[in-house]
Amino acid sequence: MLYVTNDLKTIYTTNVSSGTVSILELVTLPPMGPPPGGAAQPTPPRPAGPPRMDWNETVIPVGKGDEGFDVSPDGHELWTANAQDGSLSVIDLASKKVTATLDAKIFGSNRLKFTPDGKLVAVTSLRNGDLVFYDAAAQKEYRRVHIGSGAAGILMDPDGTRAIVACSPDNYLAVVDLKTFEVTSHIDVGGEPDGLAWSVRQ
């Protein structure tokens, strides 16, 4: 699981085994070469080289078995689903600290996704057939929608009208209306679907 910011300077990822989230930030380091005004030498010191780029890592402990996660559309928060203890962790990205641990009881959670408006957080579970929605501001469960025998990948329609969920045990995609919170159709794809992405036809 990776999330890369639009400026390509920050990467977020979850670490399932250690129950942590890593934040990787591209930083500028001082140039290689002698310090300014170095010790007197019989010959002039070599000029300093160009600035160097490297990555700084911040590791944040969350819940056990964290995997699915997403960053809020405004870039302020990261939510992660912790499969082993059924909780959700909320990280404030400015302070890089966990601000809330929600006892969501979503065991076997697999993927987590914000709606495009940032108001709701959707979470799937491989153990049951519910798609669980959380109110992002209130940090409370908002709705559960039964979609099949189990669920994995989540894809949000960019216009915010639908969520498309891969129901791996059922070999189909469930299309959920985000206004009525009802399953409106199934797309038979076979082969235990999981990850989902949009492909734009040129």
C-alpha cells in the first residue's frame, strides 16, 4: 500500500507486521565538500558540490495488522484500518501523531478509502460481507452496507456518486450508490477480484 503526494515529495505506507505507518519525505541535505571558511591550506579548498536529496523516514505505531489506508482529500489526516484488532487509527499529518484510535470492530479489514468530498471513510473486511462507512468529522460509524461474502479493493467514482467494491469470494464487483447506500448492481468479473483502478480511454 503506497500513497504518493502530487508533488512527489512525500510517500505514505503501512507496515503490516510491525503495526506501523511510515512517512517518507524528500529533503535537501547540505552539499558535499569542505566547510565554509575551512582551515588555511596552501592551495584553495575545493568548491562545495550541489545540494543533495535524500529521504527522511518517520515511523508511527498504530494498530495490529494495519494495511488498508488513505489520506484525506485535504491532506490533513491519514486513516488506517488495523485488521487484527479491528480498530481504525487516525493520524494528524502535520504533527505526525495518532490523534484517535477507534474501536470499529472491523476485523479482517482489508482496504480503506475516503469519499471524494472527504466526509466519509469506507472500510472493507475479508471476514464478512459489509462495507462500513465512518463519518470522518464525527469519527463514528455512519452506515453498514451488506455487499457479499467478503470484500477487498475499493474504488470511488470521482464524481462521488458510487463506490465500486471488489467482493473477492463472490467473483464480482458490487456497485454502491453513495446517496442511498444501496447496492445497485453487480459486475461479474471472476477470479477473486482485489485491487481496482481507473483506466481512461483515450
